[in-house]
Amino acid sequence: MSRIATVFEKKEHKALIPYITMGYPDIDATLKAVPLLAENGADIIELGIPFSDPMADGVTIQESSFQALQKGINTDRCLDIARQLRQKTEVPLVFMTYYNLVFSYGLEKFCQACARSGIDGLIIPDLPPEEGIGLEKAAYNHGIDLIYLLAPTSTPERIQMVAQKSSGYIYLVSVAGVTGVRNTLPADLTEFVIRVRKYSRLPLCVGFGISTSEQAHYVASLADGVIVGSKLIQLMKTDPSLKSLQIFTRGLRDAIGN
């Protein structure tokens, strides 16, 4: 059983899934933040490989990606950082990045390198499931879950396709937009989760816009996992000591339950 599957085997347990951009504000921060997140209740950690045109991301993650790229953070360095992190924690690690980067690296070569670095899953927001067979095969060959995304606007046909092709979990985008901190979550989120559950038994994890413990608690009442990113990156920017990150993560864990 994969590390990701093991997370969702725990009865009644809701997964807390933080996202951070690798190399932001610097490599040392990444190496410290990931074990800290794990120690304070994170079940899976998404690691963003910086990309020059992060189309699914809002201002906060765009800025973090830009600054990381300016500091020379590339795919090989991210693989090396992941290798170091795997020595520090057993929490599942998932790379989140864009298809051009993976394609340029080479699908098989990339997945092989990910496996060697201890990466458990991949999220590629701009990869349509209709065009994913090459990466699906490479990921499968190296024991890596390929996690597809669904939006509230997804058709029944698209939901069914993603349900068949995803492994690990399905990433439900709470809004038809980009990542970022939001004051409220959409009113139709419950209906969206129910709609997807008709087609899949895979765990459903909701991200985009979750930035408070109250929102996390609400999402956990609907889905199997809660994904939080932009708020964490803001905390890493304003508090290099990472104390605020620790407190906020523990608050999320308490809010969604143990």
C-alpha cells in the first residue's frame, strides 16, 4: 500500500494537506517547514516546483514561484531537496507543478527521479486527463500516484474520466478560479462534493481558498481532506521563525479533528 493510501485508511480521519513552494523564501525554510508541518498534524505535504507561468495560481503563489526561480530553484534542485526531506519525515510528499516542466525533463526520467527522491504523488493542474496517458504510465511504472483535479464546472463525463484515471486522491478545486486566500467558500461546495462521490470511491480533497480554521472545519465535514496553501506561504514570508506557521497548522489540525 502506498504512503498516500495509508493516510486515508485511518477510520474517520480527515487529511490535512499543506502546500508550500519549494525554495521559498529559501531552501533552508523549506527544509525546516516540511518537518514542522508533519509534526503539527500534516498528513500529506504538497511541494510546488516553481514554474514561470503558474496559470492555476493566484498572486501569493505566483510571487513565491517567481522569487524561488530568481534564486535558481529548478527541477533538479527540487528533487535534491525532496531527497533530503524524505530523510527527515515519512509523511507522503507530492510534487505540484506544470506539464511543460515535466515534459521537458522527460516523463519517464522525471518519474524515475521522483521515485528515487521519495516523492509519492504528482499534481499537474494543466494536464487534461484526455492527454495524460503518457505520464500515467510513467507514474505507474515507478509507484507514483497521479492526482487529477476537478472544478465545480466539470461535466459528468469529465468527472467520470478523472475518477477512472486518478490515483491517491482527487483534488477538488473549490472555485472556478485560481489559488488564494478567500473570506468565504462557495455555497455550492456541498453539492459539488456529493456530485463527484457518485462517480468515485477515491478520497476527495478540497483546495483553493481555504485560509481559516473555520473554513477547514467546514470542508472536513464534507470531504476526506483539506488543502491549504496561500495562507501558509504568507506566514512563511512574514515570520521567518516559522512560529506562526506552526501555530496556524496546529490550529487547522485541531479544527478538522484528529
